[in-house]
Amino acid sequence: MKSPPGVTPRGVLLLVGLTVLAGASYGLLRWVESALRPPAEAQSQAPLLVVERFRAVRLNMTGQREYVIEAPRLEQLPSEQGTRIAQPVLDWYRPDGQARQWRLQAEQGWVAADQSLLRLDGAVIVERLASSGQTPVTLNTRDVLVRPNERYAETAAPVQALTPGGELRSIGARAWFDQERLELLSEVRGIYVPPKP
């Protein structure tokens, strides 16, 4: 096949070389331009709001207490970063709003911006006292994820469950507090001490 008149292999190579050079020049220009721009300001991580001795009460549809969260300090973070809580205590109440059923305590906490998740960090104690009218239970664990609206909590950490008649240990647990159901996930061990006659 013949090349069109006036087109030589040397001319084609020269055209390709000029195209590569133009592309490289454009890339270099963009790089220099971005290097000369001032860096974007880092968003401050300082809290927008700090509350000392914080207490929040959530009511159910009938106007009764559903749960109460208390803490010595709350810090609302910027943007959609949520809220940090120091030493949170979460009390869930019976449907009548009068008697406390469960208490969850932690070293630190974090609440999602939409308030659908509560993360309890560090050592966590979950208690159901005899005053609730049911068998007392104490769960000792770490790093618990709570969905307050669903009355649900879970952890992948080791769990120790203490009752008047014994002790259970496992790795990981899920709890549905409104159903009074606890699921121990793996490596479950238990000690049962029958009551004396």
C-alpha cells in the first residue's frame, strides 16, 4: 500500500513525537499548577459543643421514659463525625417508664450523628439488678456496639456473664434486651452452682 503523496515515515514519526511532547508538557503544567496552589485548610477536630454533666432522656410513644444517657462530659464533633461521651451510663427502662431494666456503663462512648448507633469503648459493664423484678445478671466485656432504638447490643470481645447460680464465658455476644435474650457466640464455657436445699 502506498502512502499518500507528501507523507513520509520521518514526517509520521515527527508528528507522533510532537503529540507525545505536547501531552507531557500538559501533564507537567498541571503538576506545577497543583504544586503552587495553597494546601486546603485541614478541618478542625475541635469540638463544636462541650457539655459538662450531660443527661438526655428519650421518651417512648406513650411519653414514658425509654432510656436515659448520662455522662460527666459530652463533646459534639464537627461535620457528621458524631459525639464523644466520657464514661457514659445508659439506663433502659421497662415499657411503663418507671423501673430500670438494664444499665450499661463504659469508659468512653461515641454516638453517630444520626443517633442510630452508640459505641461503648473500653471496659463495659451491663447489669440487670434484682430491683427490675428479674434474676440479676452482670456482663463484663469490652467494646460494645449498641443500637438504642432496637434495644440491641453486640461485641466480638470476651464476655463474662455472672448470675446468682453461676458464670458463663464466651468470645463475642449479642443481646436483645427487649426479648431478654443473650446469644453467646463462641468458645462458651460455664459453671453452674445449684442452690442449696
